[in-house]
Amino acid sequence: MRNNRMSDLQIRRMIYAALYLAIAMILPFMTGQIPQIGAMLCPMHIPVLLCGFMCGPVYGGIIGFIAPPLRSVLFGMPALFPSAACMAFELATYGLLAGLLHQIMPREKWAIYAALLISMIAGRVVWGIARLIFAGVTQTEFTMALFISGAVTTAVPGIILHIILIPVLVMVMERAGLSLNDSR
């Protein structure tokens, strides 16, 4: 009987993860396919972070890694290299850490914010490292000023949006019994 419950939980996680992936494909259309607005609002980050919080670190990491290159191949945005490639590592970090921290931290409002902020900072750092590595491979320049611009300055509206929206959505979804991220 217990194996059936675990199997049902895994199936539900896969279905939820597929829905978050679908949202990651569709949500950027809300920016009107204008790259500057998309870079500011970071719409693909929202479903990946939610997937980590709701489905756990494994699914959050997988969906985060798949979403940018898949969207690039399907819709041509973001550009596959280096944008989608670097975003894959960034979003994988978001989903993985959001899910992991949400599992191990207390189920309190402050902990959701802490997990989100830590995940966002770590994801930006991973993006910078990936961007630096790809810059070395392609022999292009990637300076600290470019990192700050790409990871922080340009994304301030998206960062604010995520800090306001994600915790509220997580709390509402958990109250509705939609969270599948519980290893306790």
C-alpha cells in the first residue's frame, strides 16, 4: 500500500512539474516577446521557483535546467547561446535550492522569504559563473560591471516582483494543499 502512495505522489509531482514547465514556456509571452522587458521581469523564473517550492528540489532543478533551452528551441527566445545556456544553470539553481531550503527550513512565512532570497542570490552567482566560463570559451569579455548589470541592475523589477509574488503564491498554494514538497 505504501508503495502505491509513493507512486501516486511521484506521478502528481511529474504532472505538476510538467505544468510548471508549460507555464515557463507561456509566461514570457506576457512580456510581448520584447527581450528588454523579459530581461527586466524574468517571467520564466516564476514557475521554476514555484516548482522548487511545490514539487521539491529534484523537480525544481530539472525544470529549471530544461526550461530556458527548450523555450529557445521552440520559440527562439532567449537566444540559445549564451543566454539560454547560462539561464539553464541559473534556473536549475533556483529550483533546486528553493525546493531544498523549503524542505529543511521551518514552514513559516519568514522561511519562505529566506529560501527565496538565498535561491535568487545563488542563482545569480551561478549565472555569473556560467557566463564567465562561456565568455572564456568564446573569447569574449565578461566584466564585473556586466555581471552587476545583467544579474542585478537590469533585473530589479523582476527581483521585486518575485519577492512580492512568490511567497504569497507559495503560502496560498500550501494552504490549498497543493504542495508536494515534504520530505519530513
